[in-house]
Amino acid sequence: MTLTQTAILTKQVITFGLIFLIVGIGGFSGYKMWDAYNKAHMPPVEEKPDMKFGVLPTPNFPKSAVSSSNYSYTLDTSTGSLPKVGVDSGFEKLIKVYFVIKPYATFLSSQKSQELAAKFDIKNPPEALSDTTYLFTDAEKKITMDLDSGNFNYVNEATPSSEEKLEDDEKILGGFENLLSTLGVFKPELREGRTKIVLLKKEGNKFIPTQLRTEAIGATISIWPKSLDKKSIFTEDFNKALVNASVFNTASILENYLSLDFTFWPIDEKTFATYTTKNSEDAFNDLKSGKGVVILEPKKPQVSITSIYLGYYLSKDYSPYLQPIYVFEGQNFASYVSAIAK
């Protein structure tokens, strides 16, 4: 091959190489643009519920004295309409169901129960109501305790003196938390939960709620576990938690308590399954058809629903799953409906 032929061949190779490079770059750029456009206009892949717990049992709602179908309902929410699942904040298409740990009695449970009773100044031996339930009594004091869970109910029938001034809400709450810590039963989850204090006045032989601190001589205190996924936990009593007490005067002194109810079920936040959230229309129809449970009974048959939101229901009796619920709330009215789509 002559030098002239070599030069011509080299020019051809370079020319075709440049053409191939330009076409390649253009094709690759075009592909990337097409791919980006295609991805931008593709419908999002919808996540499916894993339903790892299988078919869930019906939530262990309390029995209501009246059916939710006995009332007529109007929607008076801020929007005037029902919330939209998958659109409105707090109403995700998929919702978590958490596993609730069931504690069991150990060889030390009996000893621990007696040590706790001694802190209440009850030193008499217990009466075994069952294999796992003890009753401690001493004069006007009584504690019923579950050995499996450590949950208990304390009642003191002796009315404390009401000569001292009732503390402010912050001191009442702080005193109650300190008392639970002293008893060795306080849980970190309770420190982050919502709280409620209801002032009490004496009327005859009864103590009834009042909004006037000047006439209040006592208070009921409630502490709920912390919220999960920004959703509050609710119980069979809309205004009372499973950890609650009635106290007079100083809340840090055990002798001032008329009652102390401690029921705590550990929630395993790392063990959960996802389920499809029931749409609000179906939940509202469940309410109207009697499938909801009325927690606060209104005085009139006409109910104005002012707020609707999702929460979690925690029953007093053990249930293996913490299930989501719709909460329908109005003036002197509250009702729960299961939030799992069937």
C-alpha cells in the first residue's frame, strides 16, 4: 500500500469514526431524554399491603349501651366534607398494625407483687383469686394485681383531708409521674404521651368534675402512651387512659390517692404489618349503620361531627394487635370505627 492510499484510508477511518461518535452521542442523549420523559409520565408503582398478620380479629371495643345507628349525623368539619385517604395529611393509603407483647409471670412475679403491695403499706399476705391474680387488702386499702403483666388496680376508701390547696396541673402531673417511678412501674413511653387532668369538686357524697379551680379539691389524672405515626392512642374511655388516678392535695404523696389504675401493654414498634386503610366514606357508612361503637353518648339524637381523624385503639384486656381506628368526634360525642379495609 502506497503512502497516498494509506493517507486516504486513514481519513476514511477518522471520518467514519467521527460520524459514529456523533451518532452514538446523539442516540444516547435521545435515549436518556426519552427514558426521562417516559419515567416522568409513568404512573407511580402503588405499594401493596403486606398483611403479615393475616386476617385481623375484630377490635376489642367496649360494649356500647346504644347503637351508633340510633343517631342522625351531619358533617360540620372545617372542610365540610369527609377526609380523602391518600390525599389528606394523616390519611395514608397503607396503615400500620403493631404487635403488642404479652408478658408472662416468672418465678419472681409473686415476690414482686408483694414488694409493690408493701410500697402501698399493705403487708398482709395476698388472696389468690386465680393462678395469676392476687388480691391484697389492709383495712380500707385494696390492690388487685395481675402476675403476668404486673398491671394493678389500687383503691383506698379513706377520703384524704382536703385542707391543703390543690396543686397546679404541672405539679399534679409531675407528682403522679414521680410516684409511678417510686413504685417502679413508670414506662418511658408514658413520658411522651398525651395527658389529661380533670378537676373534681365534692357534691354531697360524690366527687364530680368542675372547671373552677377555686372549688376543686381533687383531680383525676390520665397518661396515655406516646403517639405512633403521629396518631394518638385511644381507650374504652375517651377521656381516661389505662394509666389513671384520683388524687387530692399533693400528688407526690401516696396517701392522697383514692385510686390508681395501672394497665400497660408493651407495643413492639419494630414488629408491624401494613394494611389498606378503609376510605372515609365506608367508615362513615359503618358509623351510620351501627358498626361503630359510641364512646361518648350525646344527649340529643342529632349529632354534629366536627372532626374526623385516625388513631389507634388499645383495650384494657390484652389484644395481640394495636389496630387503627377512625375517631368521629363532636360536642359530647365520640365514636370509634375500625380503619382496616375488608
